[in-house]
Amino acid sequence: MRTRVRGWRWRRSPLRRRSDVVEAWTRLVAAVLVLVGAPLAGVAAASWAHDEARSVSAEQRAERHRVRVEVVGRKGDTLAAVQAGRQHTYRATVRWTEPGGGTRTSTARVPADARRGEAVDVWFDRQERNVLPPMDDTAVWQHTLTLGTCAAGGAVLVVLLGHYLIRRVALRRRLAEWDRAWARTEPRWTHRRA
């Protein structure tokens, strides 16, 4: 049941119950938490995520190196796969010349459109295993924005759920108070005995 009088829960009235006051304060606190607290939680989570992603990116750049290789041949019957959401790749035998002059051969994931004899860039770690490229600035910012948005959205959901639960409890108490008041008043109106 809605009322047309705004702010009636804040005004003194013989019909106002304690549950009305609790509900009014809860609504105010929930609004402040949604409008101020949730964005602050999002910013704090995004800041933490950005720092973590930057350190992971720097660590990956230190551990991984790019090598220009020549595609020697396709490795067996490999199907194309999506590599970290970037492009379709498949396993191929590749060959490259090291700075000391030695030639090396290995298996690595290369772009699906790479043909035999074509030169492509692949990434290796310190153990010479084929790995994904290190996170670039775009990936760092995507990670930052995703975590910040999820934290802010989660904070809003928690606040709204808490507000909903408090309103449910307040409604039950209000109805119980009205029932008790009616139990006291009804015998006087109907002239029945309780």
C-alpha cells in the first residue's frame, strides 16, 4: 500500500510505528551505500586489480621472449584453436636461428593463416616452451574494469539484499503491532468480549 504523503515516516504521528522509523533509516543508509559506497568499493577493487595485473604483465615480460620463426610444417592432424581470445591458431613445427648461430626446431602455436615457409612471431618462456604473449596494456585495463565493475555491482546487490531483508522484517513487525492494536480495540467497537 502506497501513500501520497512523502516523508511520513520521518514525521511524528500516532500511526507511525518503530518499524516505520527503522525502514526510513534503512532506506536512507541503503541509498548512501549504493550511491557512495558501491562506487568506492569498485574503485578500490579496480585499483588493486590494476596493480596486480601490471605486476603480472611485468613478470610475464621478464620471463617470456618473442622469436621470429619460420613455419616448417603442420603438426599432425591438429585442429585450429582460439588462443586467449585473440586469433585461431594451430600447432606447427617451427625453425629459427639463435643469436649464436645455431638452428633450433620446436613445436609452437602459429596463426591459422600461416603457411609453410612463412615467418611468424611466437613466444617462448625460459624453458623454451611455447606460451601465450604477455599481457598488454589493453588486457590489463580490461581486467581492471571487469573487476571494478563486478565489485561495484556486487556491493549494490549486497546492499539491496540487506535492505530487502530489513524491509521484510519491518513489515512483519508492523503487521504484528497492528494485530495487537486491533486485538485491544476490536472488543470496544464490536462489544464482544476478547
